[in-house]
Amino acid sequence: APKPRLFLPFPSLTMVLHDAAAAADAADADAGRGEEKKRRRRKRKGRGRRKKATAEEILASGFVRRWAFPDASVNDHDGDSDDGKPTGAAGRVVFEFHSHSTCSDGFLSPTALVERAHSKGVDVLALTDHDTMAGVAEAVEAANKFGIRIIPGVEISAVYSPREESETEEPVHILAYYGSCGPSQSEDLENLLANIRYGRYLRAEEMLVKLSKLKMPLKWEHVAKIAGDGVAPGRVHVARAMVESGYVENLKQAFSRYLYDGGPAYAKGSEPFAEDVVQLICHTGGVATLAHPWALKNPVVVIGSLKASGLHAMEVYRSDGKLSGFGDLADRYELVKIGGSDYHGRSGQDESDLGSVALPVLAVYEFLKLAQPIWHIATRDMLSMFANEPSDINLQKIIRFGKFNLTEDKEYSGVSCGKDVLDLCLSSWLNNEERENSELEAIKMKLSDIVLCDRKKCL
């Protein structure tokens, strides 16, 4: 008998297509995993091939590090780090060139500002309060605890006066950066700042009159309390009073509606001409820098005029990364390019934080190369003045921003002559290379013969 035949059902077209699709999906998945592996390998290789620092950047970073940490006996890690970045670049030595405290319109005391700077990894902090240097000494004292170096600074309110009828007058802010001993000819600078601060009181009173006419009366005592004892009130203090009185929701609204330049509650102060401010900064041993040029209505004209008066630098780098145009202007007028956060500590407000502006190490290097000779001359002049006239007044000018307290600290109990004071100053201000200077040695020899009287009586 014939064997029974085994019939197998023929697979349907649907099943064939389904199996083919599944196979294709599996193949795609395998291909995807393969591509992902390739991407990971490329990423790892990319990390390994990260752009190496140039020889110029390596030298610059070493220079910056030696300046930022003059107390360091050994400059470790000069050169390339493991990740290819030059040590001393912005990621390693962080500079903050623009900050404010409660001594002007900031919300943090100088001590609290330094503490926050430390928490944000800042190594060098410039305190640049508006029209006052009153907070620098406190900042220096606080910075000693954290190994932060302070650049004594001030942001001076000025006005650009047009030379052509078609141009408009506008406010200009000039940053002044000084060496560790502060400004030489400090009386000239302080007289200017005192006049500006007096004008701020008059301006605040006029703003309150205008706000009263706008049905938003404020009491002077309210604004003065917000500003704090001895602090000349500014627009921020008036704006805070407006918020606390319920006239506006926040500071931004106060400025955008009423207190902006030319606004219904705006008032002018007694600001000097910007060109005169630049010249005074140069005269007192400072580095004159144009603050936030993007706020100017006619930056090209203003920058050209200030450059002719001696302007050294201008803010270009910002935390939002915008520098197009202003970098070109700085190059055109041969100005050093820097930047800072302009930090005020406004809680809940949209502002850049301390150390948020990423400065290239070459930019910091160019600033220090420009500043050091200027600061050296100012230091030499102040020390020479003390050597020629060893008075208490001249001594206080030298040590007011110092890291030491000659009247209280036991560590300095052996200080008995002018040479000792000079050694203390130079050891905290300069690195070993900078101290080896023939002019400073000559001053030191002259100060050796000057005996300080009992410090608690003399100082």
C-alpha cells in the first residue's frame, strides 16, 4: 500500500511579510547598536584628542598663576593639565572683575560677597562698588581666610558730553582697578568720589519728588534705611522702596516703567565728565576700563573719545557669551578685553553669578601685563612718600588694604622699622620675581633708618 503523504500547510503571505519585517527590525537594531558603539568610541577618542594648550597659553597660565598666588613657594602644575587645559586658565584660576556689595547697591556685605565668591570657585575678586572703595578693606580681611586675592576697585559714575549737536549726552561707567596698596594720590580720587556720592543724595531726593507727583510717595527715611548707614542712595535703593511699598512688583518693573535713563522718575546726579574720570584714574595709578559698553547709545564715539583720554581696557566678555562687535571695537582701539558678572546678589533676580564669565587665559594675561607696571609705579610712589615723610597718614595709605593689622596681630609684633613694613607689604603683594627690583631695594635701604614709635600710639 502506498505510504501516506505528509502535507504541510504553506505559509501565508502575511506570515512571510511579518517574519521579513521582524528580521529587518532586528537588523536595524543591530545596526543601531553598532552605530551607538561607534559614537561612544569616537567620543572617547575625542576626549583623548582634546585641543592641547598652545605654548603661548602655557606661558601665560604660569604667569597668571604666579601673580594670583604670590605666597606659593612652588608653582606646581605649570603647563598642561591632564585634560589638555593650561593650568591658570579661567577654569583653574578664576577671575571676577566686576562685583558689588552693600557699600553701594549690592545685597551682600563685602564679607558675604567674598564667601560666595569662594563657594563659586573664584580665586581673584575685584570689588568695584559704585563711587566708593569703603568695602575693600573688609573684603581683603575676609579673603585672607580663603586664599582669595582682592583687586581694589571702584566703578565711577560719569557722563559723556557730546561734542556735536547731533550726539546725545549719556551716562558712562568707568571701572578703576588698583594694585594691592590702592590708589596713589588717593585724596584726588576720594574728593571726586565724595562729590559724586553727594550728588546721589540730591538725585534721590529729586526722584522721590517725581514719584510723589506720579502718585507713588516714598519717605526719605525708608530709602535711607534700605541704602544703609553712610551709603549714598542709588536707583536700586529707590526701586526697592517702590517694591516694598507695593507700587511695582519687582525691581525690573521699577526700572522699565519709571527709573530708566530719561524715565518719568529719572533724575541726573552730579557726575563728572567721563574723559576727566579716565585721566584721574591714570593719574592715581589705576587701570581705566569701560564698563558694559553694550549699554551705550553711541559706543563708537564714546570709546574713541575715552581712548584718547587714556582708556586702557573695556568689558567685552559676558556670561551669555555675547561679544560680537565689542571685541572688534576693542581691537580697533587697541584696548585690553576683559569681562565680569556685574554681580549684585539680587535674590530671585535674573543676573549672572560670580565667576560665571569665562575669560581666556590670554585675556587675563594681557590685563596683568598692562596693569603690573602701572601698579608698580603707584606702589613705588607711595612707599617713597612714606620714606621721605614717615608720618602716620602716609603709613595708613600704604597698609589700609593690607593683609595685616600692625596694631593688633601678634604675628607682626616684631615690626619696628619702616623696612619691616615694606617687607610685609611686598611679601603679600608681590611674588619673588617682582620683589627683586632696584628701585624697591633703594627705598628699603632708606626705610631701614626709620624707627616706628609705639604702634598703639602711633598707628
